Amino acid sequence: MLFWLQILFAGLFVKKPDVVVATSPQFFCCCAGWALSAVRRKPFVFELRDIWPASIQAVGASKSSKLIGALEKIEMFLYRRADLIVSVTESFKTELVNRGIESEKIKVVLNGVDLEKYTPREKDKDLVSKHQLGDKFVVAYIGTHGMAHALETILDAAEAMLDNEEVVFLFAGGGAKAESIAHQAVERKLNNVLVLGRQEKEAMPAIWSICDVSLIHLRNTPLFSKVIPSKIFESMAMGLPMVIGLPKGEATNIIAQNDVGVVVEPEDSSQIVLAIDKLRQDESRLLECQRNCLFAAEKYDRKRLAVNMLDNIVDII
């Protein structure tokens, strides 16, 4: 509530705004955006990055039907009041249309990547030396360590590969499950797991550079067939082939259509192990995926996508 009020208060002092843009999740930010647009009498743009509160239910964070019902009413109120909804996936747009929101006011602008910051580079020598990775094949999970990601599955894969001294599993990022994952790695004596923790944004390209394969994983829940993890685009830009464990949907289609990695069933550690071995042992296939990543990344240039979003906003002003 305090955050909501802070946004509303600060927005009152912005001089001559043309439009109010708010992003979700979580949508209390969008509540403030709608209220501010009403007070300032300006168009309201709802940027939809997740279906919330459905995602709360998907990870089991709340079992209160009354709470979820109340949040869904707020959600639908905001969709209806928005002058423009910018969705990051086609699936989100389809869901909103099926729930009665006008298709004409929903535009799709996918996530993208800053191709000036994220670009292929030599492995960072300092990081390689510090973590003794000179002769290692580094498989990385980089990003939020949350309840939605089922990261225990990746630990299971690491445990299954303990006898392979060439492979290291790297975790970098923070989140609700970060401390638990680090603790479990120690408790299970996974000496092939390297946990770096939360990192500054500026450090990420260097961390990506020491990796050979990127792991992308979510729980095996139908809702997650509709999401596109943004780390897909960073992996592409860095030229990193991916092993992606998500329910089949938009994200897995991007991987398959661009031929940039291997799609596995979510929460299946044995398939993750097989995919890693496939890429590690077949150098020509690994190089092919690397080239495909760089080619595909051009389609998701954040500058180009930002212009697309701006054009949609200008249309309603």
C-alpha cells in the first residue's frame, strides 16, 4: 500500500505528462498507474508481463480462494480501464480476449535484448581463474531463483552428473529460493555446483561469457506454456545454446523454430542430463546452435522493439 501511495504522490508532480504507463506484475503498480491517469486525465497503458494473480496460484503461493477472487476482480478492472494493453506474449493476448477484453486495444511487443551490451566475447579470464573453470564445460542457470522455477530439478541433474568432472553447474541470481538452493547444494555435497548469488546488472555479460550452455527452467504447470523467459534473448545475444525445460508453448516454439538449443520436459532431470551431454559431446552441433543464436538475436533487438512499443503508445495519445 505504501508503494502504491508513493507512486501516486510522485506522479502528481510530473510536469505535463502525455500518458501514464504502468507494468505488471505485480499489478498494485498498475493500480497506481490507473489512479494517476484518472487524476491527470491522461491515457493509461498497462504493460502486461505476467498473468497475475494466476501465477500466484501456479506456484502455490496462496490457497485463499477469497484473496485470489478479489485480486482477479482488480485485475479485470485494470484491463477494462486501460486505453492500451501491451502484452509480452501472444498467449497473454489470447487469454485476455477469451476473458472479454477487446482485441483491438491489446498489442504484442515481445521482450528483447540490448545487443550493444550482450554480445559474444572471450571468456572472462578473471572469473575463469577465480572459479577454476579453465577446463570445464559450464552449464548455467542465470536469473531469478523463484518458486516458479523448480530449481531442485537442476540440482538433481547436477547430482546425476557428479562423476563427470568436466561439467560444472553455475547458478547466478537472487530470489525467494536462492538461499535454499545454495544450502541444498552444500547439503547434498554437489561439488560440481557453483553458486554465485545475486549479481550487479553490469556484471552479467562477463558471467554469461564463462558459460557454454544456458539452462532455462520452469515448473510443469500449464500457465507457464504462455510465458517467454527474457533470459532466452540474452542467451541468444551471447551466442549460448539453451536447454529449456518449459511446458510446450511460445518459448519452446522460439527455441525450436530458431534451432538454438534442446527442448526437454520440465521437472525431468534425466532429460536435462541427456541434453547437456548431447551438446557437450557434439561440437559441430554446439557450434551450429551458437551461430543460430546470434542470427536469431537480431530479431529481438530491444531498440527495434522499443520503437514498436512507442508507436503503439503514440497511437492513443
